[in-house]
Amino acid sequence: MGDAPDIGVWLEPRQTEFVRAVVAAAGCRAAFAGSPVKGQSGGVAAELGAEPFDDLRAAMAAMDVRVLWLASAGEFGAADDPRDSRALADLHGRGCRLVSSEPIPASPLALSRPLWTESEPHVVSAAGQVRFAALPRAARVWRDATETLEALGPARLVQVEAWGGPAHGSLGARVFGAMDLVFALLGEPASVDAVHVGPRAASGVQAGPAETLRNLDGDLTATMRFEDGRAAVVAASNAAGRWNTLVTLVSEQGRLRVFDDGWEWIGPDGAKRDESRAPKRERGKAGPDHGVAAAAESLMQALGAGGAESGPVPLEAVLPITHAALLSAKTGQPESPATIRRLAGL
């Protein structure tokens, strides 16, 4: 690992094993590690063989690494704090890439603040500097399936299942990634009707949906209607153990199911038209960890060792969709992303 590029990592203790596996798969070295959980930076750093740090913003201004990965964002980017955008500017100015597993900023209202969107000529805004880890839209399988997607034609129904465990990040991250993919495939929905199932406290009381995507846990389902009659369904969870992403598209040309490791196209007559899947593993042997592979690919791209980056997420479109889901889960009524976007001034 002597020639492995150095990165910094910000993580929760429950993510240590996952982060270690991702760093190894990406061929880099965790030189610095810290935690948003008070008093835990030393412990996570020791587990990763890294130098500890406690102050994320100070580290962003001085850390000598090529990539800083926020496996957990803590409170960074969750509120209207100008120190966050300044820290991003410091990081970007030194040629260090920020890769986040969590949405930054965490709401459309926060995105509407000038500190995230304003930029000088030829300078990327603070929001535009962030790259997101393990986005379903950015997975290699979508690039490999380009010709099949073109042959399938426009989808009239899209279903996205985004499963993961606590080590992979928050429910907010899973919802953010799923809605980013829905927007890429179908555009902005007219309405979002969602249900959130939160974890139960020791008292037996179920936690309600959060105000933003940050620190959101549990399960969420959302049904989306589009002006032209198309539809999308999202089911996401960060309490479902293993990482899996399954996307189903239905068009006039049949049904395409896209997995973490390939796809299967079934025509309207029920016959299989195309398929690409990884070889089946031997009985008794553990399969590949798709969550590790997805995050590692994001780090490799940021380090310049992988394929071309997918580019910034259109936050001005995706965050209103995710917020409509959170608001719907709270009100029990369908909510409009367009209305939220207008209210936020996006």
C-alpha cells in the first residue's frame, strides 16, 4: 500500500468495517479519520490505522489528501452555516475532492441560500463541488446497458428498490439516490405520496419523519404521478441489512430489470430478449458486497483511477422531490415538488 493515495474519512463507529472494506477495494489508504460522534474520533482512527481528527471544517482547510470521504456527514451541510461552504471552498481550492455518502445540503431550503449556489465566474458553486458516493444512477451497470435501454424505449413505469444497512448511511441517502435516478429516467413528478416507517424507541413509540434528509432512519415508500400519466414507485430502507439496488422499467417493449450486477429484458411476449449477469457464485460462498463495490467505484473516480464521473446531481430538482416525500409522509397527503421548488426559490 506504499503507493496508495491518501484519503481522509469522516465516519460513525458503526461504519468502521464497511469503510475499511471500501478503502481496500478502492486501492487507497485512510490516512486521516474522524467521527461526528463526540469522543469517537480516536477509536475509529485507531481501527483504520489512521491519524485522528475531531474538527471537520478545520481538517478541510488543512488536510493534505486527494479525497475526503464523508461516509457520515454529521451536521455538516444540514443547516444554514456559512462555515460549511467556506470549508468546501478551501478544500476545492487545494485540489481535494469531497465525496459524500449523504446529501449536502440536506434540504431545498438550505440549497436556496446564496452560500451554496453563488459562485464567481469560472468557479463551481459550493453545492456543485460535492460528488456523491454510490449513486444508483452512476453505477457501471447503467453504462453497460445503454444499448438495451435505448431499445427498450421510453418507460411508462419505473420502480426503484434501494436497500441497505446502517453502515451504508442514512435512509435519507437511500431516498436521495433513488429520487435522483427517478428524475434522470422520468423527470419531475407532479405529486409524491409517501409513507415513512421509523425505528421504534424503547418506549415503543415510532419516530416520525425528519424535517430534512439528514439523520433519517427506517423505511420509506413513495408513489409518484407524472403529468403525462407515467408513474414511479420507490421503496428504500437503511434497516434492510445487505445493500441491493433493483430497478424495474416497463415500456411498450416489455420489462427491464436492472440489478447491481447486470440486467434482464423480458419482451411483451414473455420471451427473454437480452440478459447480462455476473456468474453465479458457488454454493456456500458469500456473494460480492455491492455496497462496498459502489462506494469504492465512487472513490476511484474521484481519485482519477476509475471511469468518468457522473457529474453533479441536479440538486435544484432532486431535493424538492425528496422533500415532497418527507412532507407527504408527515401530512398523509400527496405533495408537489414543483410547489416546494417555487417556495424555495429554485
